[in-house]
Amino acid sequence: MPTANRSMNEDVGFQVKGIQGLSGAATRFLRQHPKEARLAVAAALEAAAVQYVVEDVGVPESVPESLQPFIVRRSSKAEMLGVSEAAERLKISRTTVYDWVDKNILLAWKSTKRGLTIPAEQILGPGNVVPGQDKVVEIIGDAELAWAFLTQDWPFADKVARPIDQLKAGHVEDVINAAPGFGASVT
């Protein structure tokens, strides 16, 4: 393997060569897109989770430490809304909700049970949502993973806080600077 490819793969925390059971297509994908490995693994884990009922008991002991950064932790107390409920709280039309979701102004993802799932906490009042979320999705690449980042404790220069609380306080740049580190510590 050329030196350039080896260093890119080491950045992701593994070498492509030697992964047993990985198809040729998957190996080529990793060689061509080593930085996207995190998102690919997260998507695969999410797809597997849909097939199995897993109790929310924290990080299972059976998950290797190197894969634990990929586990999306969600608060079971978080209020989730559908499109109609979000439109009502925001005092906007359902069409505008869909437009805001397309632009990542309002974070949402598809759910098999109710269409779109929209976290209520991002709604600050009529026509008002947490600023800067679109930039976080741009960096992380997926609204649901961005929401996981925004709602877990994260170390900032002066304190540990939830990024969404930092956005609410107007510290958009601090959150934008922290977002690339989400899940990047694959060992």
C-alpha cells in the first residue's frame, strides 16, 4: 500500500488491508474515502439497530472501546415532534417546516413510525430555532448524528457543556470548531 494511503487509513484508526470479511467494494470505498469511514460505520450501526430491539442501558460491554465513539447516545426524555406539531409550535406552515429541514435550519430525520422526527428542544419560539445548527450538519454530514453531538456533554476551552446550550448562548464559532472532533477519536 502506498505511503499516502497508509497515513490516510491510519487517520481513521485502522488499515484497510487485513480487515477480514470486508468486500472488495467496501475496501475500495475505504481506500478512496478514508475520512467518510466514521459516517459509513455509523450508518451501518443505525441500520443494524433498526433490526434489533436494544434497551437503553448505556454502552454495552460487548462494544469494543474503539467503536464506542460511533454509538449515538440519545436522551430517552427528549421530546420529539412530527411535522404538524413543529409547524404549530413555530407558527409556520408545514411547507416551511419541510423547507427548513431541507436547509438544515431545523434538524430532522426520517423515522419509520411518524415520517420526520424533529427534536423539540431546538425550537425556541414562534419562527425561532437554535442558530448555527445548519453549520454543524454541514460539518458532521447527517442531521441525526449532528443532534447526537449537540445534545451530549462536550469539552470546550473553558468548560464542559452541551453544544446546543453553547449555540443558544451565542457561541456558534466554539461549536463549529468543536464539531469536527465528534467521533474522530477512533483508536
